[in-house]
Amino acid sequence: MALVVEVQDLVKDYNGFKAVDGVTFHVAQGEIFGLLGPNGAGKTTTILMLLGMTEPTAGVVCVCGYDPNKEPLEVKRITGYLPENVGFYEDLTAKENLLYLTKLNGIPEDVAIKKIDKVLTTVGLLEVKDKLVGTYSKGMRQRLGLASVLIKEPKLVILDEPTTGIDPEGTEQVLDLIRKMSREMGVSILLSSHLLYQVQQVCDRVGIMFRGKMVAQGSIEEIGRQVLGEREGIMKLTYDYISDEALSKLDGIDGVLEKKIANNSIILKFNEERKLDIVREVVMRGFLPIEVKGREYSLEEIYIRYFREE
């Protein structure tokens, strides 16, 4: 899959203080990548270098083949950026705000009108396009912010805390839009947020930054396995007769960590990675799984465990 963002050994040094220290990561086309870390970890500085708004001290940054430092206008043309507190003219309507934005981007008015209706439909604001933005809720403003980046038809969208301060319904609408941008439009998304549960809901992979370094990177499952160890699942089986002899028929199954008889059933503790293979094997040996439970890795648990160890 094509890479939209490529960052290699990125460094930003401020008079001996390395705000970003040898960071490497990538974002593939259509991928949602979560950039996490406590305040001062280097996330914002990294984003600024991606946007060409500050120059790296060392390393390589590439956005769709462009160097943001040498070709900032090209990067801005294909990148949408939504800050935490997006600003609009409150005494203008949503349509008027977007029309003003299209003029700044050199889009002809006849083309702009069609684009505006299309993006407002996408974000669910078409019916209120003629209402003043000053009357909008925070969630509606964030959706209008997403419309403002989508109108550029970007290849990359950078979102900084897009759901902070939004009620649960508004949050779910914004998260649905983020998924849609990725899955249906093929837009790559770099999402910076402190709301770990929401990051877990939408991100394909995450990178965790701490003191300027990228300390962990991968899918939540991959990082969880590194930090928390292998997941353990529980499987409850029934059989024609429950006995020690029946229990012994389950010997030698790869991934089974423990087996015992309890409440007239056989209980297996197993490695989550082997779940499907284990289910097939126990069925082939004549057992019937009546309950299979697993434990997903929690990004919040990973985050807390990691920084507790630091």
C-alpha cells in the first residue's frame, strides 16, 4: 500500500533541547494513525514539521512525495489540518464560511458551490448551511471543521483533539465521519488525542511518544502484546461425559495454557492468538464449545502500564 506520510529519524533541536528525538513512523493511504503521548512529548512539534511550519534539525519528512520544508505549498494543497479549537466567522453562515475558504484556495465560485453542498452533506450539515455559525454547538463546529478540510479533497488530514468538549452524540458523529473519510474516501488521517478510548475505536495503528521519542508503535494488539504479554481467553466445553479421561483427550493442543473441570464443564484457558485453531481442534476431538470469551487489549491499560514503568 502507498505511503502518504514517511518520517525517518526526525529531530527538532531547540538550543540543545530535543523536542523531537529520532522519530520514525509512516502513515499508509486510507490509514488512521493515532499519535499519542503526554503533554510535552513532541506531538505538536512533529505535526508542525509535517505541515512545513517549522524546519527539522535533522531527518527526513515526506508527505505524498513532497518535502514540507522545501515544498510547503504543495504539502498544504494536499493536506487538511483541523486544530483543537477551529475558528470560523460566527456572524457568517456555514455556507458563507466555506465559500470564503474556497476563495482563499482559488476555487472558482461555480465549482465551490457544488463542493460546499457535497461536503456539508457528508458531514450532515446541509440542512443548517444557512444558519449562523455562532448558533452552532461545539460538535457542529467540529463537523464544519471537517467539511472545511474535505473541501480541499486532501490526501492527508491531521486532526488535533477533534472531540474534546463534545457531548457523546456529537462525539460519535465526529468519529463516524473520521471512519468514513478513511474507509470510503481513502483519506489518510493522523489523529492526535488524549481520549484513549476513542483512539482505540477508530485507529488502525498508534504511535506513543514520550520525551521526544517514539517509544512504541504498531496496532493496539501488537503494542499490547509487547507491554502486557499474551492475552488469555476462556473457553467452556461440553462433552458426552465429563471426566479426567475426557480432559486428557485435550492434551497436546498448541495454545492451551490450562484445562480443568468445573461445574460439569471443561474450562480451557488459552492464548488468544490461537483461538480459531483451538476451536477447530476441540471440535475435531468431539467437544462442543458453549462459551468462548476473550480479553481485548485496552489502550488505556497499555498507556498507564507503559508510563508507570517509565
